[in-house]
Amino acid sequence: TATAAGNLSGGRSKTSLHADTIRRPSGKGFAKQDLSQPQRSSDPMDWKVHEVKDELLDLLPRMTGTAEEFRQVESYVNALEEKFLAPQTLDFLNLAMAGEWQFLFTTNQLGRPSPILRLTELIQKIDVNGLKGDVTNQASWSLLGDSGSFDVYGSFATKLPYDINQGARMTLGDEDDHDLSITLGKGSGIPSDTEGLVGLIHRAMPTEMFDASDLALDTTYLDTDIRIVRFTGKRHEGVRNIFMRKGAFDLDPDL
């Protein structure tokens, strides 16, 4: 499921120099001198990192699911991964990953959301302890209740320990380490079928975030704002997730 949170507000200002009337002397009179900026290449590989990030963050909130949009996302991700300079030490990499990351996009299109359940936010929290730590994926949800409104709501969390033990690879715990929890929000109604609710959340969430046990993550791009990871393992091999550090940008899907 392609999940997007909104559009990047603000953005860089673009300045161009128009010089149609600037002339210089020559032996045969006055000739026009074109000082306009050269047109940017259409290949993101030729762009600066901040230009690729701007385009990616502008596209994700507006996606409608077309093949062309997915191709664009792929080209932006490939460019960022190509330009990524990994931290020189694993300690620094682990510290740079720490904190809360808002989920923006997955290349895994296996989700089957239900019209009676809404996921309003997906957050990945990384708690660091040396080269170990915990990964918690938390979803805010609301469920259609018997009253006909979405008056049953709360959060769902899945937590796994991790180790960094193969280069910069984050290896997650197995199913015995997998901790699932549901918390109802203040004022929420009571779900009539808790197991059914878990099933709905499972189908709505990207499957690699609902159950990441026995998987490993390679950090393929990371800066203060954006994080891209690639899954490896028997399940979800090659799947990529894109995250934005929570609070890094104001997003507005209507722009």
C-alpha cells in the first residue's frame, strides 16, 4: 500500500536570470547575449541531493498509484542511494537512526485495507543501546463501531529487538521476541471482536511493519530528515520503506 502523509510546504525558491536585452559590443554591431540558466537534466542522478529529496517529498503525498509515479519514486530512491555516503562508524550510524520516524511509502503492495478501519499514522521508533536496540512500529487506527461512526480508536504497536552485526545491517529478532499490543484511546468505544481488529490492522499495515521478525534491514540512505531502508530475508526481499523524521517538515496533502 502506498501510504503518503502530505505535501511539503515551503520549499526552495528558484531564481533565474533573464537577459534577453543584455547586449555587448562587437565588430559588427550589437549582439544578444543569453545569460539564462541551463535547463536541468531530466535524470535525477545528475541532480544535487537536496533537489532529489525535494522532488521525492513533493511527489509522495500526491501519489494516486500510477505506474509512472512508482517509476519516478524508484528513480529518486536510486539516485539518493547512489549519492549516500555511509557514516564511518557503526556507533554513529546507530545514533543517527535513533528517534521517531514517520512512515511515508513502501514498495510492498500486498496490503488489503478494509473500509471499516482507518490507519491515520504509522510511526517507527528506534531505541538505541550501543549496537543493539528495539524497533517499535506503531499505528494509530479508528474502527467503524456499531453506531455507524468511527468511535472505536487507539494505537497498535509491534516491538522487536535488533542487533547490528553484519556491516551496517540491522538484524531483527525472531517471532519469540515479537511483542504485540493494542491500546484504546481515551473515550474510545470497546471493540466487539479484538482478534478481528488485529486481523484488520494486519491487512491494512505494510506486512513488513506488522511482522518484521526474522528480517534484516540495510540502511541505504540516511540524513537528518529522510531514511530509506531495504529489507532482506526469506520474506520481503528487496522491499524498501521510506521514512521522514517526525516533525522534520510540515506536510499538507492539499497543496
